[in-house]
Amino acid sequence: MKREVFKRQKKLTSLAHAWTHLLPDELIEHSCLDGYRGGTLTVLVDGAGYLSELDLMIREGLLDQMRQLCPTLPLSAIKLKRGRWYHTDEEGHKITAF
């Protein structure tokens, strides 16, 4: 089990580095890597407008750029899902919830 968790963490870490390198800060703030399975990276996006922007970036070559930055991972697709990975407190601050 320890070996499998480490392998998954290593994959997500390299994908997270590539994601933060390729996206503008605004899109990073409104997206969260949710998982990686069978060559598909699943990303949660917290708004329809941001989801549309990311979809356009994928169609314009984001997937290929991710593949270049993570050549050892078989990345075949990026799946976008509308959702939230955080709660908001009374002051509007995001509190991560998993």
C-alpha cells in the first residue's frame, strides 16, 4: 500500500507542478487537481466561466504542454468537472475541505 500511495503522490505532484507552471494565477485559484486515473487527469473548477476558459486552453494545446512537462506519465485526457474543494467562512476566505 505504501508503494502505491507514493507512486500516486509522485504522479500528482509532477502534474501539479506542470499545472501551476502553465496556467495563469486566476485559473489556478479556481481549479484543483482532483485525481489521476487511467491516463486521465480530473480537475475540479469552481465556476462556469473558469471552466470555459480551461476548456479553451485544453483545445488550444494545454494537454500537449502537460505531456511535455510530464513525459513519464501517460496523460491521454484532462477531464473538467464543475465543483468545489473548499468551504467559505463568514469573511469569504476559502477553507480547503477534502
